[in-house]
Amino acid sequence: MLTAVRVLLLRRPVLAPALVLVAFLPTRQPIVTWPSGDPLDSIWEEPVDLPSANLFDGPWGSDRAPDPDAPFTLLRATAGRNKAGVLATDPYGRQWDVKASVRDAVAEAPAEVVVSRVLSAAGYHQPPVYFLPTFTVDDGQSSAASGRTRPGGRFRLHSPPLKDVGSWSWRRNPFVGTPPHQGLLAILLLFDSTDLKDSNNALYRLSADGDVEHWYVVRDLGTALGNSGRSGSRGDDAGRYEQSRFIAGVRNGFVEFGTRSAHPELFQQRIRPDDVRWAGELLAQLTDRQWHDAFRAGGYAADVADRFIRKIRLNIEDARHVGAVEGP
């Protein structure tokens, strides 16, 4: 979890030691391995006081949030399968990666912000992400009032001391088999997160005052909470999530999950009940207020948030008691 000290350090970027790149895959970025093994806190830090965490503003606080009233300047468009987005700058000189869907401009953004808030509170590193339902694009005229309003989405801040240097592999990293690694997969499955590609994992280098930290981060979390990555109404997402099956049973000492993920090799016959219970006990510490704050941060209406939270709590209880009786 990001501490106040680290937030202060992020204000002053410095040079960091060179990386060793050991394997290049046919994806946007290489898989990166550091010169030596990273400590466990590169992927997870035990929360100091989880029930007091701010899940509305997140660990980066409200001062780093995008200004909903400020005009943004578009730098260039970004695109991917079924998705579109832009890079934009605000009047304060900050650069933002804005993700939206082609036909439903906020389809994935709310879920991504919610899951990011929960992961960061639970001790998993996350970059600064926020949600705006709309934002104003400066069209170059003299008055900001002449700008054009367009659908918003997930805003991820580019912070120079926090440098994205590549991707990391779920199956080849220093933490495979540890409770935080296995628990992270369990938490993502609890949220019905299905897009568990290595390319959605970001390796960050955090440099400050001559020190370097390495962060193993799961990003692009929008295909969760019933969202399959296809266009559709938010109400349908709630219905799909309510009908989703988290845990199917336990066989041969491993948890069987009822997921739609295209990457079953990451968790089938790999995650034990102790790991899932570890994750369940972690999330069980979050209060009702915190859950609602996380969904407010993602722009959800209160009645829709209530539906998601009821199902999440059921999944958490399943996680806490998994393995009591082995079998489907």
C-alpha cells in the first residue's frame, strides 16, 4: 500500500539502475526480469489499518484526481480490440491515459476503478486511477466554455518517477506460490475478472532520492464485475455478476473456480484453500462504507452498487470458509 512517504518521494524523479531485459514476447512491451530477486513487498505490503483506508480517493488522494471542470488537450488517440481511448493533458501539465469503450464510453472504466481501489487498500500496488463520466476537450478557442464535452472513463495519471518498464508474467515471477500471489489471483476471480493476460500486468520502477522500488501491478481491470469487455448496459453487468459462480468446490486439495476466464491454466489445480481463505479474510476487513466509497469512485449509482456489494460479500464468505467440505 502506498505510504505518505512514497507519495512525497514521487515529486522528485531521479535516475535508477539499468534493467536487465531477458525475454521479448510478441506483445506491446517486453517481459522484464530484474537483476536480483525482488522482496515480497514489490507485489504486496500488509495494510497497516485496512478498515480506515480511503476507498473513494484511493491511496494517491484527491489532489491527484483529474479536475472535472478543467479543459483537457488531446495528444493522440489510443486504440485496441473493442476499446478506444486518448492521451490527454490538463491545464496543470499532467498527462492522462483515458480509457473508454467504442460504443459504451464508460463500460469498463467503473469496474476498473472499483477493483483498483480495493486492491490498493488490500496492499497491492496500483497507479493513480480515477473516474470521470465526462470531460471537456479544449478545441483551441480562447474561451474554455467553447470546449467540447465528450464521454469520459478511466483516467490514469502518468507520474514520471513511476515508470512503466514492461510486463510481468503470472507464471514466471519471484512470488509464485506465495499467499499474496495466489491471493491476488483469488481476489481477481472473486470479482469475476476474466482478462488475466500477462500483457495486462505492468512492471513499474519507482525512483526517488536515489532509491528504487519495483512494483508488480495488475492493470486493465475493467473486464470484471460481470463486464465481459463487450458493450452492454451496466444493469446487465450487475445481473451477470450476481449469477456468476465464484467457487465450484475443492478437489485434490485445490480450489475449483466457476470462472469464465480464458486463462484457467493460472488457477485450476494451482490455488489451495488456505490461499483463498487468506484473500477472504483480507477483504472481510473492509467496511460497508468503504465498499460504497469504492463504487462511488467508479461512478456507480447507489442501487446498482448495492447489488454488486451483496454479491461480493457472499463471495467473501465463500472464500473464508472454502475447504470446509471437499468436493463440488
